[in-house]
Amino acid sequence: MLLRFSPYLREHRALLAGSTLALVLATLVKLLEPWPLKYIIDRVVPGMLDTPGYASQNGFVSLTSGELLALCSVAVVVIVALKAAFEYLATVGFALIGNRVLTEIRRDLFDHLQRLSLAFHTRVRTGDLTMRLISDVGMLKETAVTAALPLAVSLLMLVGMVTIMLVLNWQLAMLALLPLPLLWLSTQHIGKKIQTISRKQRKREGDMASIAAESLAGIRTIQAFSLEERVAEGFQGKNSKSLKEGVKAKKLAAAMERSVDLLLAMGLAIVLWFGTLQILAGRLTPGDLLVFITYLKNTFRPVRNYAKFSSRLAKATAAGERVIELLDEEPGVRHAASAERAPQFSGRVQFDHVSFRYRDNDPFVLDGFSLSVDPGMRVAITGPSGVGKSTFISLVLRFYDPEQGRVLLDGVDIRDLELTSLRKQIALVPQEILLFNTTVRDNIALGAEGEVTGEQIEAAARLANAHDFIMAMPNGYDTVVSERGTSLSAGQRQRIGIARASLRDCPILLLDEPTVGLDRTSEAVVIDAIERITAGRTSFLITHDLALASRCERILCLSHDGIPEDGEHQELMREDGLYASLWAAADCSEHKQGKMHVVAR
Ligand code: ADP
């Protein structure tokens, strides 16, 4: 994981080097900690016992015992002060690095998520993605600072102390380290188990986030169908499983810590036993034994820490894997390195023998489909559900690439165009208009490239027949619409969507069922707006409303057999094919009465 994230670390080289230096210094100073006491026991106390009084000699340096005692006491404070200063620097430095790096990772992850293809986004669940972005990165961040750093310190200590112990008395050192391999094996074994459980737990929590996100998004349907209990059951099931896993991981971690304590006590017992024998044999001083025991306790700290932090580290590893998995996801649709910025197009759209399907073994949605539309032409796309009308729009926007054939704008294959510059040429009015939780003004302005003036926004709103209802709202254009636009009616949302699209001054316009679900009055207003906004633009209008379709200069009636009918209303009626049969099957009574509303059944 470190390897994968190392490019991020590289940017903070200076800080990393400084913090590591502080850490090494802190460790070195910490190694000195037991030495003042050792000198007091080995030199000062025997010296004073021999010749009572502070002036006694200790056979060590040219200091009296009193002076050495004072020096040792001062050294205790100096050592702790230095250690504190270096540790402070190291902690702050590493915390800064950890936080900065993970903030960058989160930024990149979010950018990456936004760029991933629609194929990816339809496959995965939003809740899980949000969880990876917020919670998994958060967990990495926290662990990097609170667990990884202490572990790094401990490891450094381990190396230093083992070296000094070996120098002091290598036999005793070897004995003291006897339990170490045992410790390593047991922590590795349990650590792996904890990691497996944590991985499962993270995945389950991702599922829970997805269920929560989906059920909250669909709360209207859930309440309307009284599905609350069923949804809650699904959630609760995962929730309690996650609890069980959490408990299991905690139990394992606790057991690991205790077994480490036990092994540590064994090591200590061995050292006390043989150390005392060595003192009695005159090969070791009591002070040396003291240093030994202090080091031994510290030596086992890394292993102990590993036990203590193992569940947190395991969770972080699982979280890190989930983040990396997402970062490694390839954006399916990408422009080639040689792709060029799209110039201002006139709006000729061509499909050249396009074949497309969503998955490899599915039947083709479009199979060898060809079409050429002149600039400024209004094309209605109609036909039964599931024939590929929305797919057609997705291909123009290059949400997906065709398996065979080409989609061309003004004669240029859209794969040779830079993606954003291609999409700048196109305005989409989707079926479900997404409104953001901000003012009406800002919601309309979203469609524009760059800055727009209040007048431009108002003109767009007028064009879309939205000005009047906006002015009737409490704060006019400054009214804040609530999340998912629930404070606006379907017709009003549609008109905001149209105003947004009209502000985007571009040659191609895509409208996906703009009149579906509207009452007659709103529908008339929306159709009026559509007529105005489509003027002079190559427009593709997906609709089941045959009357609306018949108003377009060209109608494309897609069918399941893959052969579209293509022409203007009269022509298609004369052809007496699918389009004519849709008309015949439609409820035409109202049409005969002169009303323009005919819907294919
Ligand atoms: P229409 O808009 O005409 O109702 P669509 O273009 O939405 O039809 O869908 C055409 C076909 O492709 C349908 O059979 C549908 O099930 C399938 N389809 C649409 N979107 C996806 C998708 N994201 N993954 C797999 N199949 C899809």
C-alpha cells in the first residue's frame, strides 16, 4: 500500500526527511533514558557506601559521587526534555504529512470518480462509493497518524536497543530475545485473521451505506408501498453481522495483546534469572541489569504495539485496498492522447454503421445503425420502450463507445475529440432534471460556460417559459430550491432544465422525454419552450408523444427488429409500418377533437 501511495509521499520529501530525522534523534535520546539510573546504582551508591558523604570517589570520572549524582539527576530532565522536543517535531511532522497526503488522495479519488465512465457508475452503488471516499480515506488518515507512526518509532527503538543489548552482554541478549520469534509468529497468525474479518466488515459497511443511500433516495416509494420494514430488515441484517465481525476482531486483538504480555513476562523472567546469576558471578553490574530490563520492556513494545494497533491497521489496510481498487479503475471512455479540441461545430450528426450493446453477451441494442442529420434539423426519436432511444443519446454524448462503426460530428469521429470539448457542443435536457441545493439563478447558470449576466439568465428563463413562475416564488431568482428539487413541480423543473440548456449556447440539443408526466397545461408551456429552444439547433427529441413527434421535420421510429423508419410524418404514415401502427393504436380521440395530445399505448 505504501508503494502505491509513495508518489504522494514524494511531494513531501523535505518534511518527511525532517520528521524522520527528529524521530531518529528522539529514539537515540530515548536509548539514553535508563543510563543515569545505571550510573547511580553502579557508581554513586557503591562509592557512597565505601566512603560516606558526597565527596567520595567513584572510580569512574574525576567527579565526586555528589557531583555525579547531581549530573545524573540533571541528565534525567535533559534527556526527557530533548526526547519531548524531538518527539513533538516528529509527531507534528508525520501528522502533517499524513493529513496532507490523504487530503490529496481524497481529492484525486473524487476527481477520478467523476471521470469514470457511465458504465462504471451504473454498475456500482453510490453509497459504497461515498463510503470509500469519506470513511475509508478518513480511516487511512487516522491510522496513518495514530498507529503507523508509533509503530515506526517502535521499530526504530527495537533496532537500537537490540544493538546495545548485544554490546552490553550478548549471551543475556540472546536469551532475552528468545520469545521474539514466537511472538512474531503468533501476532502474524492472529493479525491475518483480523485482517480478513476487517475486510469483510468494511465491505459490509459499504453495503450498508448503499442500502441507506438508496432507501433514503427512494423514500417516497418506500413509504408509499409500506416497504419500511423490509428495507429496515435488510439493513439490520447487515448491521448485526457487522457488529459480530467487529466483536470477533476485537476479541482476537485482545487475545493477541494478552498473549504478547505473557510472552514478555517469560522473557523478563529469563533475564532476571540469568542476569542475577551473572551479577553474582561478577560478570554484570546491577546497573547493567537495570538497563537490560528497561530495554527489554521497550524492545517488546513494537510487538505489543503491533498487537494493540493490529485491528486498526487491519481495518486501515482493508480501507486502503478499497481506495486503491477505486483509483485503479480505468475510465472506460477516454480520449486518445492525439485527441483535439472540438472547434465550434455546425451540428451535422452522423452514425456510421454503429453497433452497440451494454455487455459482451447481450444482443445488440443498435446493430449496424446509420443516420445522417443536417445542421439545425429537429429529429424526433420514438418507438416502443427498450428499443435504444436513450442509448442513442448516450452514444452522441459519448457516455459509451460503439463496438463497431463511428459516431461523427461535422464529419469528425467523436473519439478523436477531447471529451469535454465534445460535450461543450451538446446540451442535454434529461428526463429527470437534477437541481442543486442553491438559488434558481445558479441552477440555471450551471448550463453556461463561464460567467453569465442576470439578463442572460432571465432571457433563458423567458425562452423556457419559466420567468413567470420564478418571479412568483418568494425570492424570485434568488429562491433556494431544495435538494432534488422537491419544492418545484415536474413541469417547472423541466422548464428550469430547458432554460439551463438554452443558456448553453451549442449546436446540438438532446431532449429525453421532456413532456413525460406533465399535465396538459404544463405540457403546452413546455412544448412551446421546446419549439423555441430547438430552433436553429440540431435537436434530438425522444418522445412517446406522437403528436409532438409529428411536429418535427424528421421522425426516427426505432423498432426491436433493428430497422428504423426514418422520414417526416406524412411519409411514415404512408409507409404504413410501425409508426403508423403506433398512431393507430394510440388513443386518437382527443387528437380528432383538435387537441395535440396523442400517446402511443
Ligand atoms: P429506450 O430509451 O428506447 O427505452 P434504452 O436505450 O434505455 O431504451 O435501452 C435499450 C436496451 O438496452 C434495453 O433492452 C435495456 O434493457 C438495455 N439497457 C439500457 N441501459 C442499460 C445498461 N446500463 N446496462 C445494460 N443494459 C441496458
